[in-house]
Amino acid sequence: MIKHSDHFHGSDLEKIEQIYGIKKDEIVSFSANVNPLGISPKLKETLAEHIHAISTYPDRDYTSLRNCMAEYAHTDSDNIIVGNGSTELISLFIQLEHPKKALVVGPTYSEYEREISLGGGATLYYPLKEEDDFKLNVDNFILHLNESIDLVVICNPNNPTSTCITAKEMRRILDACKQHDIFVMVDETYVEFAGNMEQITSVPLTNYYNNIIILRGTSKFFAAPGLRLGYAITGNRDLIKAINTRKNPWTINSLAVIAGEIMFRDKDYIERTKSLISSERNRIYEIFSNRSDFKVYRPFGNFMLVRLLGENRTSQDMFDAAIRQSMMIRDCSTFPFLDNKYIRFCFMKREDNDKLLNCLLQ
């Protein structure tokens, strides 16, 4: 197993407060990758009206919620499994598939490796290369597939690189995996932020392939990590039945069900989010692209990976400079295949972004 160093997660504001003496309420987190608009205004306005829902059990099959998710994701409600955050669904899927050997495209989120390890499996990494701007070389990747691999894991757009794989490229990967009897787990946590989402999402492919499961959640795009509401999409009905049979009933509470239905239908909020992220992503990418002391990689999520050029600054230096101005970025030296020359930050509101730019570009 690749060693993952200790680091500050975007939610570790209490630790920051203790170490740096900065009140957590004053910290702007550019590390958590959460929608800067906060939760849906419709959710704020109407959720309290449904407080009586906690007096009853939710529908065991979550039919209304799945119908709402299906409409939002453009799929069939029978293809959707709901869970207590995408982490529950990752865990259930790994337990069921029980992969002995998984191939993970990295650097990426460490939870995949942890769950595979807990199930007794081994994780191999296919490293994205800096010289390719961290874009997946699909031809080369396919050459590394064989019958000894049970599972391929791809985060798309990927965290922390913010690079993506198109649906056309994913189809090639699925075809190759099918030949070797390999299942593919795609984490689309950040796909809704992508300007070309329709070209990236693998949801339409679930109509043609039974060796793919897609994970999504509400923590990042809908700014609701505490809601613990996630869902998976797959056309493999046997897998859906197996997961639902194994899953504990009522893992999503009644208020989370109602909140989900409200959020997924708040079209104005969804469009305002996409517009803000697209505008700020393009603006900030261009600013960094014109600097000789940084290298940036075109981002498709709501965050950007930056490489520090030159010997005089490290990722820890940049983290310290930002946090002392009450802004938290991600020191990426803790990710496999990255070193102390990489930082990551998400796109917030323009005024917050400008403050961060003034700090980092000194």
C-alpha cells in the first residue's frame, strides 16, 4: 500500500484553529472543494416546513427521491441506488465485488485504496504523468489491463489534478475491461462543475455496459457534506439487487430525502453555480498561465492543481502564507506521485479568489 502522509483535510478547521491560532469561523477554505454559494436557497427557505417528516420512517425504497435523482441525472430510476454519502456506496460495492487486485488511476482520493485494503485486496496505481499534463493516456492504460485485475477505479474529473476523461475515451476503457472481465468504478463527484459535462459523464454508458458503476454525491456541488446523501448509477440490475439486499434500511433520514428532492430541482441555483465556477475557472487559469513561476493544468472540476517552479518556494510555504491570511489551500505533497511543489485550491466567490491571488502571486 502506498503511504499517505498526514495532512490537513478541507474539513480539519479545528486542527488549524489549534495549531495556527486562527478562529475556524474566519477561515475561507479553498481546500474543501465545496460550492461557494452554499446550500440551495430553496432548501433554506422550505426545509423547516417539513420538520414533521422526522416523525415517520422514510419510504424504504426511496422511490420519490430516486425519481428526482433520475430526472436530474438523465437516467432510469431503476438504475439508481441511494446511500448515506457516496462513501457508504463505495464500501458496499467493494464488499460485494471483493476485488483481489484493483488498478486505480492516481494521484487521487485515498478512500478507494483504504476500502479495497479493508476487503483484503491489493491496490496498484496507474500514475498520471506530469509530462502529459496529468491527462490519462488511454492507449497506454489499456495495455496495463489483464485478467489478474478485478477492478478499475477512476475519479472523473480527477482529484487533485482536475483533469478528465471523455465519455468516448471511457467507452474504450469499458470495452477493454469487458474483455478481461474487469468492473469499472467511476467517481463523478465533480462532474457537475465541468463546463463540458455532457461530454464527460459516463451515465449514458450505463445503458450499454453492465461493468460500470458511477458514484455521485451532494457534498461538493450542492454544498451539503453534512447531509450525507449520495447515490450510484449502474445498469447492472443484479448488482443493484445485491447492494440493496446488503444495505441497511433507512440509512438516509427523512429530512435528507426531502432536502435532496428540493436541491435537485433548484434549477436557478444549479445554473448560477455552473456559471460562477466556469467564469472563475477560466479567469484564474489564464492568470496563472501567464506566470513564469507557476505551471497549471487545465482544470475541469471546481479546483485547480498548480506546480511551483523554481527552488525558492514549497507547497508548505504557500500553505503557511495563505493560512496566515485566514485562507486554507491544499498542500499536495501528501498525494502519491506528487511532491512539495504542488498545491491545489478550489474556486470561490470572485472577491475571495482575488484575495487568494494577491497572496499566492506575490
